Amino acid sequence: MNPPVQADADPARPWLDFPDLFVAVQRQRVFPDSKTFVDCVPHRSPAEIREAFRLAREAADFSLPDFVRENFRLPASEPATAAPRTPHLRDYVEALWTVLRRDADPAVRGSSLLPLPQPYVVPGGRFREIYYWDSYFTMLGLREAGRETLLASMVENFAALIRRHGFVPNGNRSYYLTRSQPPFFALMLDLLAEKAGEDVYRHYRPELAAEYDYWTDRSRPTRHTAALPGGDVLTRYYDQEDSPRPEAFLEDELLAARTTRAPSSLLRGIRSAAESGWDFSSRWFADGRSLEQIATLQILPVDLNVLLWHLEQTLAKASALAGAPDRSAEHAAAAARRARTINRCCWSPTQRFFFDHDLSTGQPRSAFTHAGVAPLFLRLATAAQAAAVAETIERRFLCPGGVVTTLVSTGQQWDAPNGWAPLQWMTISGLRHYGHHALAAGIAQRWLRLNQEVFQRTGKIMDKYNDEDPTRLA
């Protein structure tokens, strides 16, 4: 086998470099996970492998799995025993920092990995790369563990991605270059500034501005913005492609075959929901029940717009620190406009909760989702709104294991009965900001008890948990 060689300037795209082979591998289920093949690294040039495949596939004894293993280096996953066994959850987490840490990446020709210049932390298992919004919550853990140097390295990695691509991709893989994820870069700088001081905002001001331009269609027409009656503008998720996702090709192709919808509309909706990080949830479904009815482009997410409000505020601060008062005032005014629009379009005074806005009806959507805590998490809500949200959280969302993601069960992972750590943290933090400490403490206690109980049974930390029935795994 030949060793990998230095990368070209453009990242590899296996689904384009080996189109016939890629489709054959996915449709014949050579790997149980569609993501595996696009994470493989070829031993030869694409032209050589394409020609070898053309010739070899005609043979009577041709084996597609053998051909792939002969011509590609398969990715490695973290083994379940990578971290030492311990009865103590905190000790296990501390050990995982070393297991999941990665050094700066060498550039490798043929790899879909987008190299990062500094060390970083991956989720592990099939997730062999960083993911954008997940990494903010990883950084919270790094701060708690006193690993500020690694935290700073991860911030620099995201800044490097923005400098190279104009935005932060969903993850550092070429197949994620059509979309981002919830824009948490400004919040990452908030964490870094706790130790390094406010000059980090001035230092990373160009990257903050580039991310803002991406989400507001200023640097290129990404179609993230949507105009509302009266001239106001809010932001939505919008993937730049409408084909099956390379990392989930077979799943998307089979879904498209089951419906009468135009494949381009369905698949862009699927991809755009993946940009949210909530893939998938009834939150994005026109009928509230089925993935086939996904309507992501018609939905203006309350949490995304609250994050962009925070980004506008952060840009105002960064511009002031950089000695640009006019730009600071411009960003502050944009933040004020967005806050007014969020309150007009996403707050329901009758339901007393924040909702996503539906472009097709011009009204807040009716489905209660955990995204409604975002205005508390980033302090956009008024005290009265926060009190109303707190009451709704306690009455509708609170379960034995914490706070459930939505109030409906559809079989999708971002629905009931599941709870996710990032949303627990946002809820607990948001409630604390407005003085609802007893409810915040109760949620924290339930969630931590559930995590501890599952760890004692399985020796693992899960990405999601069954909040409604803590005796069952999600």
C-alpha cells in the first residue's frame, strides 16, 4: 500500500472523484454507515482508481468490498474501551480529554478531511472530525477542566476555517462545505475572553464579520435571509445543494423514492435541517409528524436568530474596541432591529412562549420546542417573558430525566422522549440568568442523576437520553 501524499489546494470530494464507485458502494451497502466511504483515503489517484474499477467490475469474481479495501484506507473509529473503566463519571470524562484529542492535521491528498492547524477534540466513534455547535459545549467542558490552551486552539481552528472557506462548515469535512451549523463562534470568543481579555474580540473581528456576512447573504447569495412584511428580515437554515448528502446518501435516496415530492425540494429541506444540528425533528415538518413533509426553508428558527442577535452585539463590541464607532453603531442598530423582529414574530403572548416563525402563514408555529429557551440563554427575553417560559418549561417539558426536546414522539432523535445535553445547559443557564434558580437546580439534578445512572449501567456517556423513562436508553 502506498502512503498518503500531500494534499492539493482543493479538498477531495469522493462522491465526485469516484462517481460510479461511490454510488455502487452506497447502494450495495458495502459499509453499514454511509459516512464510512467518504471518510476513506485512496491509495492511488482518482483517475487510476476509476480505470481500475471500470476494468475490474466486469470480472465474474469481482468483489466490491475487496476492491474498496485494496484501494482505500478505511477510517478508524474510537473503540468502546478507549477510555479506562472507572466507577466515577468525572474520572471517565477527564480521561476522555486525552482519548478524543487530536493533533494538528497533516494535509493528505484524497482525504475529505479539512485540515486544522491546531489541536482539537472530536466527539469520537463515527464522528472523526469536529462539529461546529457541538464544539462550543466541548469548550465549556475544557474550561471546567482547566484546559484553556486547548480551548484557545479550538477557537483558532474555527477562525482558520472561516478564513479559508468564508464560514464554519458543519464539520471539517469536504462534504460539509455546503452548510454551516448554529453560529456559536461569538460565544466561543466569550469563553476565551474570560481568560485572555476583551482584546480577543478585536483580534477576531474579521472572522466575526465574515461569519455574519455568510448568514446575512452579504458575501455571497447563500439565501439564508428571508424578508417579512414591512421590510424586516430574519434568518433561516439553507443548504446550498439539493442532492442526497454524501455522508447519508442511501438514506436520502431511499427517502426521496418513497415520496411524490420533487427530490430537489425534499433533499434541500433535509440538508437544511442538518445545518440546524437538529437532524431530525418534528420541528421542521409541515405536518408535525413525518420526515417526508420536511419544510425547513419555510421556518425562521427562533434560536438561530437569537444567536445572530448575539453575533451582532459582539460585532458592535469588537468594532468599538477596534476604534470603528460607526461600524459599532451599525451593528448595534442591526441587533436592536433583530430583537424587535424576534419579539414580534416569535413570541406568543397567548401561549406565553417563544416559537419558530412560519413563513407560509406569517405566524409563530404552534409546536412547542426546546428552542424556545434560546432568548433566555442569551438574555434577549424580558423578565416577564422569562417567567412565562419558566412556567411552560416546568409544566410541559420537565420530565424525570430533565427537559425533553419537543412534546411529540415521532421516532426522530430530536423529539420526545429524548433530551440532549446542549439544550439542558441552555435551559439551566437561561433560567439562572432570570433568577429561576430552584427550577434550574431541579433540572440539573434530574439530568445529572440520569447521566450517572446510565453510566453505571453501561460505562458510557450518551449523546441523548430518554428523559421520560430513565430506565430505558434513547
